[in-house]
Amino acid sequence: MKPILCVNSNIDNMYNEYGFLSKITDKLKTKLISNEYIKELDIKVTTVRLPPNFNRKAYKSNINYAEKLCKYRGVILSPKTLRPFDYNLFNDFQKRFLAFSVIKSIQLMLRIRNKSLKSCCVVIYDACEMINYKIILELAKQSKYIVFLSHDLTKARKLADYIIANFGVSPIVTNDDVYASKIADFIISSKDYEFSYGKLVWLLDNSINSETNIIAVNDVSYKVPWNTFNANFSVELLGAVLCQMQETDIEKALKYNGIYLKEIKCNNNVIC
């Protein structure tokens, strides 16, 4: 199997700089953390710590430098820094796996509250954001009550037409954030917004600090059977592993390998 390059960063100290001096300091701050080996799968995993510079050009340059620090070639990237930046580096399987993980965690959180995803209202904000697309496809397999909250109603209606034609689900399209927040049982948000008191919210933008008036989730982790990694696996790393296996059905791949969703978190705080 192909080696994996994990990149992480301390996003709490993020900055936005791009210039001659920042290029030099960013290289000095980029550190090779570890080289590990998953014996059961014959996969080499290298971890590199990036500086929290989230200027678009600097981020790309720092990723390229991290690849140079990794002694393996043809690696699969497993970026776990600022998700809106990382998402563009995910392969298709990793994007689908993130979507699966978001919906599965929502399903479990609703079940704890004696609710069912099939009958609950899930609001997607902003429904036209690319990071939400595969999540919407996954949600349409499970839920019949979906609301697309967007300020681009034309684009949102086209997306709703596609969902109707392919899944038989008819999403409500609106730009009324007060109405959408009021009827929501769960909100999936790619943008910063102050939601109604007590709402359950999945924050795809993991740079957003959770408001005190919502129950926020922005990450999950998985328990794996491989002895080399006794710690929990991130969505990004597990996606990089599973995408190299023959099974494309995510649920079957998890079951076959004895992997299960273990923690639903907001930053490093375990929600359930």
C-alpha cells in the first residue's frame, strides 16, 4: 500500500502571512514528528507538524515542503489542520468518508435523545458550499426532512432538483435563517453563524469557537484493531487507509475491518 503523510497544526494560534520572511520562518517551524508503520497493513505513516499559517499561498507552499520532508514518494495526504483548507486536498474517498462520519455521528446523537434521523429536520448551511455537497448526498439516503439554507437561492434550488431526481427527497429551500434555525433538530454548518439556543450543530469549519448557546460538534474519531496504533484514528487518517482497500462501500469496509466510531468531539472535548 502507498505510504501516508499526515500533516497537522495548532490552529488555535493561526495567522495569515505571505512574503519572503514568512516563507523562511514557516520552513523553520515545519517539523517532522514521527515515522510509524502499521504492520498489519504494511503501511508507512509519516507525521509532519505545519505552522498555523492559513494564507492560501503559504498553506500550499507549506504542504509542498512537508511532502519534501517525507522520505517516501507517491504518498496519500492526510491533512488535519483547518478543514476548509484541508478539504481541497482530500481524495474522493476521504470526502465521502467525512460525509459518512458527519451523518453517522448525527444519527447517534439524535438516537441518544430518542429521536430518529429519518423523521428529524436537518438544516444544511450554506447548502451551496462545496464542502457540504457529499454530506447532502449521504444525508439524502437517510433523511426525508432536509432544509437547504442558502443566500444563493437559484443554485440551492438546482441542487434541490438534483436531490429530488436522484433520491426522491424534496428539500425545503430558504434564505430565512431564523425560520430554518427554529425548525431544525440538527444543523450542519460550513459557516460561522449564531444559532438559536440549545441547537445541535455540526461545525465543518473547525476554526469556529463553539458558542455557549449551542451543542457543537466538529470532529469524530474511530477505534481500530491494529496494534501499531492503539490511539484513536482521525477521519482523515482512516480515510487515507481505507481508500487503498478494495471495498468502496464505507459501512462494509468498517465492519470488515472491525472499526467503529468511538468519540464525537468538539475540538478535544468528547461530547459523547
